[in-house]
Amino acid sequence: MNLELDRYGLWEGINEVIVTTVSLDGKPNAAPIGIIRREGKLMVRVYNGSQTYSNIMETRLLAANMVYDPVLFVRSALSDVDDDVFKFIKTDNGEDFPVIADCNAWMLFEAEFNSENTVLVAELHPVTGTIRQQEIRPVNRAFNAVIEAVILATRYKIFRKDKYLLQIESYSNTIYKCGGSTEKNAYDLIFRLL
Amino acid sequence: MNLELDRYGLWEGINEVIVTTVSLDGKPNAAPIGIIRREGKLMVRVYNGSQTYSNIMETRLLAANMVYDPVLFVRSALSDVDDDVFKFIKTDNGEDFPVIADCNAWMLFEAEFNSENTVLVAELHPVTGTIRQQEIRPVNRAFNAVIEAVILATRYKIFRKDKYLLQIESYSNTIYKCGGSTEKNAYDLIFRLL
């Protein structure tokens, strides 16, 4: 099992992925979330109030999508993504479940949890998955800075504190120096979606 | 050519890789350096005074090694790496050239430059390369933080300003929260090598 997790890129620590879920009435959702792997166990922490939270409550399913598209991280964190971002796979019991059509890999999990509080802490049990495309991806500091800026942007949207805006702006140099057009577009999009 | 660069992970922007070089008397060297790709051209900037600089001056060759090992980034930035990190490949004219044995991919370049100043700015022309292992690697914020901390550590070694130390220390939370043992070991190693 651990080898299989490695192959899907779910390493020890927190893996930042796009989590897809679906509501009981079939509406797909995407959000950037960390999949925690510690001592062979996979966990996820999801805050009450989010669509991801209520979807997991309803279906007890979620998929981790491994993607390198910074724009998708921004859009799924700060707004809704377009429907054509998803494709639907069939689960074992014949239901449709959304994954990111253009991901490098996805893994579907059953979420096991006991209580629902402010934070849903669920253990994840792999159900199935697909590796679509393995790649070589060296470090791009601008890509990494977009991820940090997105996290700050979600905090800013909740707390509206200027310190988060200033921190987001502090990444501008790195993004314009080290980024390609994708990273620059993603960064600009953050400000439009705040 | 651009598609081939994509396949090797050398995308638009700055790609942080381990650059390997060799001196005329055959001693290999490794250092983390950014490979810049802009408008289809590949460039590298290397500071005078480094071993990488004098090796490129002597041989006009360098290899970009795509790796995900944070410990290797730390060690090659702040000290010498062990000889068993390298393996030697044969260049077209039969010479031995070092690459990182355990890399995911390497690409050998001829460096074209006109003048040698404080900074060597060279255009890179691909000679040959090998893709050893493609993978799925989602974002790990701790891995990214180690890379940022390494950059600050190289500045601290030159300028000895406390502000760099404080910035390095500011990554501790992210590294211990999001990292696996590899990232934590790499981070701890930074302080031992300062």
C-alpha cells in the first residue's frame, strides 16, 4: 500500500492536491486541500462551512487530484471552477464521481470519521485510482509562491486583514522573476478573485 | 526542441536544478542553480568565484540534473557532496562527465558565453540527456520551504547578516507541519552546515 501511495505521489507529510467531491444531487466541487500521510495513515482536515465538508458528509467520498496547474489552484480556492474542468468516473457501485480531467493522477478515497465538528478529521481509505501522466517537474519558485499566496488569499477572504494582502504582494518579485506565463497569470488571478 | 525541454521538465521561467560540472583534472562538482528558459532560449547565470564558474570556464560544459531530494539541494549548496552521488557518462567525444546518479533526468549542455565578468551569463545548447524516472510529485510546502531556506543560507554564508538566519528560522513551522522526515533532515542539515 505504501509503495502504491508513493507511486501516486502521496508522500510522508502534507501533499497539496485538488480535492474533488460531489453533492448528493450530483454537483461537482473542487478545492485545494492537503492530504496528510503520517505513519502509513492518510488523513484529511476539512473546515465546516465549505462545500467540500458538506459533500464529504453526504457521500463519504473524495478524490485527490495531483495537478501542476497553478491557475487551477487559485480558481478552486477562491471561486468555482468551470464544469469542463471535471470528468466523471464510475465508482465500484456504478455512481458517477468527478475528478479533474487534466490531472496527472487521481485517487478516490472513502472517508472514515466519527464526529463532525468545526473541523472534519477523516481517515482516508483508497478505493481506486488512475495515473494519467508521470512527468519531470523541477522546482519552480514562482509556482511555489503562487501556492503560498493562495493560502494567504483564502485567509484574507475570511479575516480581511491587510497583513495577508501585504504577504501576498511580497511574492510578486519571485513570481515575476522565476515564473512562466502560467504562474504570472495565476498570481494576477488571485487579486481579481479577492 | 521546446517539446523536448518540456519533457525534461525545463519549463518557461527558472527551473531549480542541481548543476554538475567537472574540472579539467576530472574533479566533479554539484551546485543548485536555476536554469532560465525564456522565449525558447536556455540561459544560466553563475557567479564568479564558485567552482561551477571555473569548471564551466574550463570545459564549457554543464549538466542540469532534475532531482527531488532536499538533502542534496542543501548539501550541494553549502558543502561538498560525496563522490558516490555522481556517476560518469561519456560525452560524444569520449570524455567522462559527472551527473547525479540518482536524478530523475539529466541534460548535458554546451555553454556559450563571450566574456567573463562577476556573473557568467551563458546560453545553453543541449547536447544529450536521459530521462531516468518520471513521477507524480504534488506540492509539498515543506520541500519548497527547504529550497527557500537553502537560498537564504547561501546568502548568510556570504554576508553573515542575522536577518537571513531569522528568515531561515521562520520556515521551521511549515517544515515541521508539512514535511516528511526527508524535509526535516534537510532543514536540520542547513543549520549544521552554516
